[in-house]
Amino acid sequence: MEKLGRGVVAVRSSSTDVLVSWRLLGLDPEGIGFNVYRSTGESGGYAKLNSQVLTKGTNFTDTTADLTQSNSYRVRPVVDGTEQGPSGTFELSADHAQEPVVRIPLRDGAQIKFTWVGDLDGDGEYDYIVDRQTAPRTIEAYRSDGTFLWSMNMGPNGKNVNNIEGGASSIDTGNWDGVTVYDFDGDGKAEVAARIAGGVTFGDGTKFTRAKGDRQFIAMLDGLTGAPRATAPVPDDYIADGPLAARFAVGHLDGRTPTLVSFMKNRVGKGGFNLMIGAWTFDGSKIEQKWKWLRGKQSAADGHNTRVIDVDGDGKDEVAEIGFVLNGDGTLRYSLADQGIGHGDRWYIGKMDPDRPGLQGYGVQQDNTSGLREYYYDATDGSMIWKHSAKGIVDVGRGLVGDIDPDEPGMEAWSFSGLYNAKSNKLLAKNTSLQPWPALGLWWDGDLGMELLNDGKIEKWNPASPSTARSVPRVETVWKLGARGFGSTDNPTLIGDLFGDWREEAVFTNADNNELVILSTDQATDNRLYTLAHNPAYRNDMTVKGYMQSHQVDYYLGHEMSAPPRPDISYVGESAE
């Protein structure tokens, strides 16, 4: 996995205080501590702020800064009593606004739907790729400080942005992205993967002319220049029905090699859909297709999100959809069709029950003919644990999981059929107008429970008053911070643990679309977890778009949790030992 830096970040937490936070890395030695240093104004010198080595949460509240001047922060790890070298720095400008926000400048341009992150320049910190909702679509690359790198135009085949049957190189329409970012060749710098067609103009100004008509290719682009490093043709099994829309994900299907997973569909006339899933690797010079899986007439329901996650704990990732799971070699592991599971919009896999072996899944259904609304199952083998059904065929459009009730063991799962404890199937709240809206989850305030990101608001479920209008009090209002989401529900362009400690960031834009507005917590915590970006299940899911959904780690993260096990990973460029 990525060799990340400390990701130091500082935000004003009050009129006098600054919250400084940084990453605990996945392979940091047990007992590692930290010292925090500050440089003020033009002094150039760094003074230590803490009197004793910090060994709890990887954050520190600076109460003595002169906020009329700029302040630069960095940390030094302490291992076995010996202070190590300094981290990178973060500068808080003079008279900075009192807000839990980091702002990244962008060029002027059209509205942005998605943001991806990857370390494009190898400095250990995340850089940004954004789309522009132009026709044809364009994508742009920026360093972590907002320095513009390059732009790519998807060409004439990207002008058709129909949500279901878009053009051969259209991206970011409906639940399709066709782009993702990861270090596929292990050189310490991330590539940009894209599904392309004829007429695309790469970031270095060259044009792709190999493809004609609906023929499509997978391209790996240099993250710093946007130049194509390699291309490979997309299989043409379904080309008679037009170009394939694409959703991209990343995983380690053999336990080691970063692999691009391409979920690709097109429509058969005005009826059903062809579905092809492929696995691709990039060794720095060529793209190799490892396998493809064609659904054909098999009963295997897809949804609007792909999750690449190790469901059986053998160290190798599987490719999971709402109604089936593929092994890492592309063979079918199981289908939920015999359990009555069909298409649905929202679905999750994670450690929802801390006392049950393995991982669990939860999903909702759209127009299920048996009246099935939602279900909870064992993700290892697909065996069902509970279902909720009712009379009539309805579209259950939203569902969510997370630990939001500290008095109940494990996570809660809910849609519009009531709020349930997943482990016990106990109904906790029935009034859907007062229960938390099943939109997006966000770890934000520093306790081990999950907060909610819903329609431009960060909220927190209050289980003590489930039948009152105060059951979901507001923690933060996005629009008051000058942040703008995408679409009618103000969706962020990305949720992820991008910097600072293990709490998550939510990425929005400003109204002029020339700035990323990144919400980063301003609340201190003693809870210490390694960065979520070093958890394979979580980092894999950060590469996926589809319909925006929350990420899960592969251990239980919630109230009364045990310390998570050290992740079984190595860093790019270092041995497994």
C-alpha cells in the first residue's frame, strides 16, 4: 500500500485555539509517541508545544498561537524514547477563518461531480483529480497545494452524457465514473486509469486515434503529466449493443498486485443489460487483462456500487456486487439470487457484528417482486441472517449502516422500514420522519460512533430521544462554510481519510467551482486509530464512485471496540518484513 506521510493539518477550533492532527500509520510501532512543533511568522524556528510525549489521540490543541501571524506546524515521532525526523509541514495563514475547512485552489471551470485522490508526485501526501461536468467531460489534476498539473478532454465520443447509454468515452454520468487513481505499478507515484475511446486528448496534448466508433480502451496515464503510459483494448463481446459504461475499482486480487477492476455494462435494445467485469494490471509499461467475467444469463444482481474486499480473510480481495461475489480469479464465489436478492441502490460489506466471525453485508431492494425491503447476511458465504419484507413492490432508495447507538452492540442498519440493530434485529426507532436519514456516514466528532452527512448537514443520532424532533441534532452546516455539493442532495465529491488523524474528510467545492472546500474535524479526541487509508478494504473503496456511498473498514469500528489488529500490509518500495 501507499507509503504515506504524516498528513499534518491544522484548523481553527475556536477564537483562540488550533487543532493540529496527523496520521498514525498502519505499520507504526506500538507505543510510538509524537511531539508537536510550531513556527510563527518569519521566525523560521520551530518550538515544541507539548510538555510530555503525546501517546493518545494523534491530535493536539494549540492554545498559545499568535493567530494574527501565520503558523506552521509539524510533528516528530518518538520511538523508544528517541525523537525521529520531522514530518512535512502545514501552514495556517494569518487571521485564518475560524472554520473546520481546508481550501485547495483550482482553475476556473464547470461544476465538479467527483474528486479522486492519489500521491501523484511521490511526496507521501494525496494530490487531487477532479472531473468537470462539461460535454465532452474533462478531468484535471492538481498537486496537494492546488498547483495545476494537466487537463484531459474526453473528445467527441464523450459528448453523449446520457445516464444509461452514454458515449464511448463519456465519464461521470449516472452511477458510472470510468476513472480512478492509484499507484498500479508500485513506483511510489499514482497513475490515473481511464476508459477512453477515439478522439480523447491526453494531458500532454496528444490525441488517441487507435479506436474507431464504439471501440474502447483502458488507459494508464502518468499522474504528473497526463501522458499515456499504456493502453489496452476493452473486450468487444457486447459491442453489437454499443459502448460499455464503466465503473472502476481497485483491489489486490492476488494479495499483492494492485489491480484495476472494471465493471462495465451496456443496454440490450430497450430491455435488460449486458454485464462484464474485468481485472487489469499495469507493470509500468503494459496493461494486462487478467480475466473477464460475463454474466450472460446467470442470476446475479448488480447494483450501483462495487466493493473490492477480502470477504474470507485469506489476504486476497474478492469483487463484490449487491447480489453476488467473484473470487479474485474471476470465478463466481456465490450468488444471492436463490435468497431472492435482486437489484438495489445501496449496499455495504463490513464488520457490523463484533462478535460474529467474518464480515457482514446489508442491502436494500428496488421493486423486489416478493416485497423484500432489506436484508442482512454473512458476506463470507452469502448465508442470510435476517430479512425485512412487506406487502407491495416498492423502491427502497436508501439504506445505511454504522454504529450510532452506544447502548446496542455492534452497528445499526436502517432504510425507510425503521432503524434496527444489525446484530439483534431489534427495532430501535419506527418513525421514519424522525429517525436518521439513511444518506451518508462520516466519522467526525472523535467518539467511536458514526455521524451522518445528509443534504448539506453533519448530524448525530441521539438515541435518548428517538421520538422527538431533536433525535438528529445538527453538528455542522455545509453551506455556512461556503461549501457546495453536487446534485439535489448536496453530495460531496469524495469522502475519505485524506489527512490528519483517522477521522474522515468530506470534499465539496465552492459556488464558483474554483476551490475544493474540504471539511476536516475541529474536535479533539483521545481515540487513537491508524489512518483508515492504510486499511485495505477502506482504501479500495475510496477508489470507487457509483452512487456515492460510505466506506467501511474490515474491522469493527464503533463503541466498545477492541483495538484493531495491525494491518497485514507492506508499503510500496519496502519489503513485507
